[in-house]
Amino acid sequence: MNDHQAVKTDYWVVLADTEREQWGYEPSKTLGPLSFGTTRREAVSVMAEHGFSSAESEIERWNPQRAQWRVEFSRAQSDDRRPAVKCYFVEGVGLTCVLVDGLCGPQVILRGLRLIGRVPSELDAEMEAHALEQGFGIWYCLGGDLSWSGFEFDRGTQRAGDGVVSWASFFNTAGIAGTSWDITPAEVRHHG
């Protein structure tokens, strides 16, 4: 390799909370600037106002009238190393699922807990303590990660160099699905 060839060495870098957008979450209603049920075009517009570029693609067609779409959002000023947020839309229903990347996605704060880019065991301990204090029911997602019933999000982990950090998908079944696994594309469960 010569001196003029650039090597990307930051693929596994985890953004500090001070470098991330800070998003609130209202289960099944809003996540940061996004509203569940909104159209792809509305989501692209609102995310552009917040400095994100977008790339859209159809990922599945259930029938002639109902397709599922993915829109990947990256920071416009980034080096395009990976999308920070992926939104999933069902034609005629709108936004149903939002995946927030653990390495470079916005920090999502729910009930005072930071959910994104965290060491999973530390986040689990905080979530369990909060659930016990508040009298919430806790459960494990099908992937084995801790969650709260009724808060409409699933967590997972992804590689960050030699460690792992938390990511999350937030969803609204919109009356067309029974669970997150019915509405969330399989690719979300394999995020990494």
C-alpha cells in the first residue's frame, strides 16, 4: 500500500453521547423527530431538516398494494461509514419500525435511561433496577435481551471492536401485526 491510499480504521468507533443527537421516545407515537405512521417522504423531509441524508429501497412486496420499504439515514457530514438510523415503512400504513444503530445512531432516552451505544450488562442492570422501582413488568426479547413490556422496543447488541454495544428497534404494529417480530423485517434482528 502506498502513502496515497487511505485506510478506514474507524469502522468500529462508538460515538460518545456528546456527539450523538439526543432523542426522546414516546412508545408507538414518536421517536426523536419521527412519528410512527408518517410517510416515507415526510420522514425524509424531517430527517433532512435534522442534517441526515437518505437512501430508499423496496425490500419486500406482500401483495400488489402493500410493499415494505427501508430508508437509511446517515449524517450528511459523515464519511458514510454506516447509516445511523434505518426506518421501515409499509405502504398504506407508514412508518412502523425504526432501527437506531449502536455505533453512530442518536442516543434515545426513555424514562431517564440511555438505550443506545451502551455496554449491555450495564444497561440491563439499570433497566432492571428501574423496572423494579417503578413496578414495570420486564421480559426478554426473542433475541434474549431485556426489555419492558408495553414500551414497544426491542434491543440487541452489535460489535464495537473487541466489545459490544446496544442498539434498539422501536416499533408500532399499526394494527397489521401482533408483535414486533411480525412487523420488523428479519434484517433488523441480524443488525451488526
